[in-house]
Amino acid sequence: MTGTAHGSTPETPPALVLDGVSVVRGGRTVWDEGTLTVPAGAVVGVIGPNGAGKTTLFQLALGLLPVAAGRIEVLGAPPRRGDRRIGYVPQNYTAALGEAVRARDLVGLGLTGHRFGVRRSTLDERARVDDALRRVGAAAYAERRMSELSGGQQQRVAIAQAIVDDADLLLLDEPLANLDLRNSQEIVTLLGELRRERAVTIMVVAHDLNPLLPVLTDAVYLLDGHPHHDVIGEVVTEELLTHLYGTRVRVVRTAQGDLFTRSG
Amino acid sequence: MRFQENWLQILQTTFMQHALVGGSLVAVTAGLMGYFVITRQNAFAAHALAHIGFPGATGAILVGAPVTLGLAVFCVGGGLLIGLFGKRVAEREIATGTILAFATGLGVLFASLATANASTTTNVLFGNLLAISQDQLWLFGGFTVLVVVALAVIARPLVFASVDPAVAEARGVPVRALGVAFVVLLALTVTMAVQVVGTLLLFALVVTPAAAALRLTARPGMVAALSVAFALASVWVGLVLSAMVDLPPSFFVVSVAVLVWGVVLVLTRDRGRAPGTPARGGHTAVPAVAERVR
């Protein structure tokens, strides 16, 4: 054992623990009786129909929303806003970014954007920004404005911002939305690489499981108003997915052992 | 319009010296604020704040208070009021426009009640850099120091909160408090700038130089420096031209700013598009192979 804070060593706390959690928003219960444990180092698909509360789960973990009942722990501690061990990429994130910010600046904000006061970025900080950009394959367009980048490039930069501070838990909300097939496959490959490089836990909200299946180890699925957790093989079953989406879903296993889901 | 042979001497008169110093202070402040106004997509609010200042100025004349005070009170109050309205841009725009219209009406009412002479009202609407007093200069100096120091302290979290509010909030940045702080700084800037270029022309000094700078570079330090340089050039060249032909400086200040912007726009017309990307929006290619789960 290396004794680092990362990886599934016995001392490493689970990435996320819910114990009887319910969450209320605007007087409406989004979901309740949430009891589950997401182990450290997992790559977790967060799935469920629209409006089931997938993004809400992230907001709980980020400390942006209080639980109405129950107990929640993120990386071994109650959630709090500004937890630097969590990297976050919201949904439709890149749509709002304007002309004023370069890819490099955006990644830098993930490192020092919360700091007040006048200071120049240090050599070490610049090296970490360069490193994050390189790890997501965005070094070539580091100096370009976000508005000049394609959707896939923007998503890479957003992920670079989320990992630049060496997060132990990545929360990615629909990172594959609006990406074409090649770009979304590249992002999935990138997630697999990130997880291999250092045992970070990755939770990905997705409405389409297929592109993510090669890297997913676990899933959290929101079914009948409650969140559940299981390993991915138990989730990708025709009964469960059909129930989950309310429409007939078939699971196909290719000769190579790849899993696919099909509707109808 | 007649060319003034003695324009160099005119530039050395006390009122011209005041105009140069006052205009420069405003240019520095407006140039810096412009960057944040654009990253926050708050240009309309900046424009509206100037109009909201109008009843402040005419109201001050009505009750015999200093015009700067009236402007400051109404701009800050109006800014906070706009800030109270929803986070959604569309909602905010409608609220801002409505408050703007009401404020302008109020300004007209105060002006007629105060039986202010036409030139006082004209000064508020179109600015009069040549009427800046020694007292106002001290006030402008104080405002400038306040805004520049405050901006320096909050710059980084403010940029974070502006371009990336959801992540900034998750990272512990006080997004709402920064929004309020920003609107107060903007109100102070507008209070000064109104007295230089007036309510109606303010946009050209608070937004246009920064917009031109942002076309040329996106390096934050360079944007700030260029934006301030453009604003300063507008004020200085505008004042010299005004002295040369003996006409109010507002027109010339604004014209230089607009000219710079226009030239930059032409020079950079090919920039800003990734190869193969459409003019608006990103890729929305449809996945052709994988069938959706649903």
C-alpha cells in the first residue's frame, strides 16, 4: 500500500454515502429514501428519466442544496460548498462561455478563481494548468478563446478545469450532450485514462448509457422516486432498463463481449 | 465650426486642465470596468444605470444638492434594484428596461419642477467635461481609487463568477455578493462617466473601448491595458479636437471611441471562428450509429 489519499485503500472513505436521504425542492420531494454507497475509484453512470433528480444528486454532493432528511457524506465528510476535492462540470456548461476567456484562463480559474486579492499566478500554477490541458489533449488550443472551440474541445477544457486542482471526485453532468459520435467516444476514452492515471472517482450523468458502457464500473439509477446503486453488470439488464425508462429496452452483447442497449 | 488658432493655449486653461484630469480618471475606471461589463453580459445594465442617474441629477438640482451626490444615490439604488430581479437574463432585461423608462420619466418631471435651465439638463444628458470643478476632481479621484482597488481585489473571483457562475458557486465563490459589489462599482463608474459624456453617450466610454480591446486579444492583462488606453485616447484626442474647433467635447470623445472600435472591427473581421464551425452555436451533430437508450 502506498498510503496515498487516492485509490481504494482500506482507509479511503467511499466517494459518496447516502443514508435515508430525501431531497425537497420548491415544496416537491424530488426523491427520498436514498441509501447507497459509491465506492472510491468507481466510474459511475448516473441514469434515470428526465426530471428524476440526477443533477439534484450532484447539487447535494456539492453542498449547494441541503438534504431534507437523512445523512450524506462525500469523500468521508458532510458536503460543503467550496470542497476543493471535487471537480464539477455542469450541464450545458460550455454554452454560456463567451469570447472573453481563453481555454487556459478558464482552466486557471479552477485552480485560483476562488482567491481574492492581487497576485500573479506562480510558475507552479501555470505548470499545473499546462499539465491539465495536456492530460485532456487540449494543449494545442490552450491560447484560443472558448467561443472559437468546437463542442468537443470545449468539453475537454471544462474537464481540464475540473481536474486541475487534483480532484478526488469528478462530477460531470451530461458531458456527452451535443457531441457527435467521434467526440463523445474520445471523451469517454479520456475518462478511462483519467481513472487509470490516478484513482479518481468519476460520476457521469448521462441520458444515453451506450457510449459510456466501456468505462462504467457502477451505476446510480433513479427509479420510482428513489436512487439505487449497483455494479454496472446488474444495471444493464432488460428488465431494469425497461422499467427505468418506461419503454422497452433490449440489451445486446456482441461477440466481442461489448454491451449495447437498444430501444424497441 | 471654426478652427481655433490658439487651441494650444485653450488646452492650458484651468477648465481644460480639469477636463483632462477628470476625463483621464473616468477613462481609467471605465476602461477597466468595461471588461467586466462585457464578461458579465451587463452592457444593457450599464446603459440603463446612466439613465437611472438622470432623475438623480435633476432631483439634486430640485432640492439644491450636489449633482454628483444625486447621481451616485440613484445609480447605486437603481443598480441594487436591478440586481434584485431574477438571475435569468430575459427577466433582468425586462426589469432593467422598465426601471430605465420610469427613471427617465422621473428625470423629466424633476427637471421641469426644478425649472432647471435647459443647459443644466443638457449637461446631464450629454455631459460637459468642460464644467468639471476642483471639488468634483477630488471626488473623481476618490471614486477612481476606490473602484480600481476594489476591482483588483475581486477581479479573479469576479471573472470566475461572471463566465462560469455554476462552477464558481460550487467552488465556494460568493457569486451573489460579488454581483452586488460589481453593480455598486458600476454605479460609481457611471456616476463619473455621466458627467463626462452624459447619460445618452455613456455606452461609448464604458463598453466600447473594452469591446475593441477584446476583439484584439483575450489575455486579461492585455485587455485591461488596451481598454484603458483606448478610453484615454478617446478623452485626450476628443478634448484636443474640441479645443481646436470650440465645440463641446462629448461628441469628439465618443467619435474617437467609436472610430477605434470600427477600425478594430474591420481589422479583426476574419478572426473568431474555428475552422469549420458555424457562425453561431457549437457542434450539434446527430449521433448516426448508436441507438438511444430511450
